[in-house]
Amino acid sequence: MKRVLSVATSDSGAGAGIQADLKAFLRCGVYGTTAVVATTAQNTVGVTDIYPFPPGVAVGQIEAVAEDIGVDAVKTGMLFNAGIISAVAGAVRRLGLPNLVVDPVMVAESGAELLEPAAVETYKEELFPLARVLTPNVNEAFALLGEPVDEGGIEDCAAALLELGPEAVVVTGGHTSAGADLLYDGLRFERIEGPVHSSQNTHGAGCTHSSALASFLARGFGLLEAARRAREVASEAVGYGLAEIGAGAGPVHAL
Ligand code: PLP
């Protein structure tokens, strides 16, 4: 079985973060491992506390997993600060970990800030250049580029993000009126259609999407096919989202 490592943050409500990643890995037929870089006190309504671990905590977990279990793909999620991003980039580079999918998590749907603003530069300088795929949503793309992105301008936006160093970019669009994801690998643009999310129960959709993409890359699918399958898994998980869990945006459910 292929092995995918999630380097991310715990969500006590288990809708997003490391917990969503593990559920997505199970759904996608890979063995999931984890390096927990921070933990949140969180439920479906919001994030009440964020506790980052010292950067060495991430490195120790990544090394332990790589030395024994092995890694066919890596997904990074919420990394919170510059020290953690830098340590994770160093470990990925030194250990030569393949198929790095970087989900540049910045702000929760509930509005909570999940990345210190000063860490954006560290992402750009140290982690994006190692990525096989960068998977921002439209809001994250906007925040990374520092300019408004209208739906017609998403191709320009993907091209500008590619300049930051990843081999490819998937701008996820499941929550926009256009609905499509846009894949750009420097050669061609591919629109990846899927159902538009009308559900309120989308907590964890982005985490599920990027974990599914890493899983299908680990399993050997080409980038376009992996991106199509990842979109399908994410859309399905939103479709099965659990309204009855918590009073806020219910968690997605990857079956
Ligand atoms: N909490 C953690 C630990 C996350 O990693 C993320 C997203 O990646 C979120 C919360 C936000 O999830 P959402 O915006 O889907 O509610």
C-alpha cells in the first residue's frame, strides 16, 4: 500500500486538519501517517486556541516516519508560523521526500487566522519551490499574490503562482460560483469541473481535497487524473457533509 504523510495541525473537532487528512487517506486507498506541527482547540463554530509546537517536533516526526514506514507523497496543511515552515522545508529537502502537495492554509472559513502574516514570505522562499503541486483556494491565491483575483483572471493568477516555484498549481474553486478547479503546469490550463458546493457543511473540504490529491499522486496517477479524482472525492465529501454535527459549518464526510 502506498504511504502518504500529512504534515499539519490537529482540529479537536476533527472536521479539518490532520483528522480530515486521515479520513481522506482512508477513502483514497493509501496508508496515512502524520507529523502534527500544532494543535487547535476548535469545533464547528470556530477556533478558540492555537498552540504551535517547537519546529523540531515536526522534524522528529517526519524523520521517524521516513526512516521506517517510508513516504510516497507528502501533504502539508496548516503550518502556522515561519519557524515550522522552514523546519518542514528543510526536512523534505534533506530526506528527498517525493510528491509534495502544499496546501497554503491561511484563514479558516470561520474567519480564524491560521497562518502568521510574516510566514507568507517563508512559504514563498522555502516551501513552494519544493512543491509538486500548490493548492490554494481563490482567497489564498489572492492573499499570496496581494492582488484581487476575479474569476476571469484565475489563469493569470495560476501563472503568477507558478512563478513562485512549484511544478504545478491547482486553484481550487469548489466554493466559487464558477465551481471549477484550474490546473496549470506551465504548459496548459485544464479546467476541472465538479459540482458547486451548495452545502453549508464544508468544514474540512480544502484539507480533504489536498490530501486526496497527494494520495492519487502517491498511487501513480498523472497530475491531471489525480486532480480530477481529488476533486471528485472533495465534492462527494461535501455532499455527504454532516449537518447534525455541531452548530456551525458541519464537517465534510469522506466515505
Ligand atoms: N483547522 C485546521 C487545523 C486546518 O488545517 C484548517 C484548514 O486547513 C481549518 C481549521 C479550516 O478549515 P475550514 O476552513 O474548512 O473550516
